[in-house]
Amino acid sequence: MRVLLAILAGAALLAVAGACTGGGGKPASDQPDLAQRALEAMDNLDSYRADMDFRPAEIGPLLVEFARPYSFRVQGGFTEQTGGGEPVERVIESVFVGARSYHRECEKAGVGCGEWQQGQQDAALPPGPSPLYLPQWPLAGLDLAAGLKMAGREELNGESMVKLTGTVNHIRAVLENQRRVYSAAGIKTFGELCGEDAKPVGPGTPPSGEQTCHQMTFEEAQEQQEPALSFYDDHPAVIDVWVSAEDSLVHRVEITVPPFDDPSQGGNPSSVETAVIAAYSMFDQVTIKAPL
């Protein structure tokens, strides 16, 4: 799980957990009405597509389609290295419908594909992509954004847009979206936490360690994200959002994350700025069906 944040910010990343607000709460925004209308418009959709890209391009781009109540189709490329030869580009496609998941590997998108294989699903968790790939989390970033301001009007793909800009702790955005997903599924635990309990053996003998595990509470899961979580409260990402001037739908979200470069916080001075870009389209035009 923690490898995912390294993709975003050069730091140890996310467990599957949730948080509601940033440290100290959100400063007042001068564009709350426009942001709220945009969030409501997206929430009222039955389906949409998100093309998600990441910089640096260690993963992605990803195509993620979403249909209510909880169905996804995810398609993304990866590099396969076999037998010391030249690396081969491949595509993995996954479909999540209800409590079932299906996966296949292709040479290219929709070309040279293998048979669909049904995946194993933990009955205690809602099926779907990992938290970082859920298309709703950039929208949760808009919901949590501080100091939103109108940055003018722009044309995007031939349509008039209002651009909003602000700041957000991107880790909290991912976690908050995960919390909402779990809450909708009636789930109150946030993964398993294991550790060793030191038990005394006798004078002059080191304590024995016995590993114990338990289901994490929200607070415990949140603690797993430190020190990066607190670092990004003080050094938030910039969030830019393009909202349709006609129907308030969100067409694009860019979240630009500063490097996690504070050695006192366990950061890496060689870290670089990273970014996530989500482009939304096909509003109410996506249908997802189980392939088997």
C-alpha cells in the first residue's frame, strides 16, 4: 500500500483509510458556490470516464470508467521484462461489477487479449481499483480545497470553462474519498495492523515477541500516513479545476504536489515535484458489464 505515495510525492504513501478535514480546517474560499455546484453536478451523474495521468510517468496513463452504484473498468499499460530481452509494452484491463472482478492482459488496448480471469475478492472490502486510481478522489480534493479562487475563463476542447485554483493536502483527498467509499459500503474498519507484543521472559532474558493483528480504526489508519500527512498540511499541493460554464460539470483536475524534501520529516532531498491529471468525459454515457 505505502508504495503508492512514492508515485505521487517521493514519500511513503497511503494505506486504505479516511480523513475528513485537513489540519486546522479549511480557510474560507471565495468560490464556494461554484465548487459546490460542480461537486453536486458530478455526484448527480450515473457514469463518466476519467483519463488519469501521472508525472513523472512511473505509472499511467490510466483509463478509468465508472458507473453507479459501484462498477469500474480500468485500463493501463505496463512494461514486461522477460528473459533478459527487450522490454515489451503490455496492457492490463480490469472490470469490477458488484462483488466480482475480472482481469485480462492484452498486447495493445483491445488487441491480442488473453481470456478473462475472475479475480479473488475480499468479501469484507468493496471491489474496485486501489485508492489512488479511484476517479472520485480528485473531486474529493476539490471538496477539501482551501482558498479557492477564480483564475479566469479558458476554452477546453471547444467548451467554455471557469478555472478554479486553490491548495489541498492530496493525501487527505485520497483518504477522504476512501472513507466515503467504505462508509457507503457499511465498512467501519480500515485495513489490518500487525505488530509484535513484547512479553517479559525472565531476568536477563530479552522479551519474546508475539505478532498480533487487529482491524484498524480510522484514527490508527490516519496515523499510518505520518510524517507525510502532516508535512503536506504545511506544504499543500496546488489544485486547478476546470468547470463547465454551461452545466457546472468538472472536465479537468490537476493536482501539483511539491517534493517531500524535509529530512527532519523523513523526506528525501532528491525528491521532485509530481502531479496527477484527471480529465473527465463521457458524462452519463458509460455502461459497464461483467465480461463473463
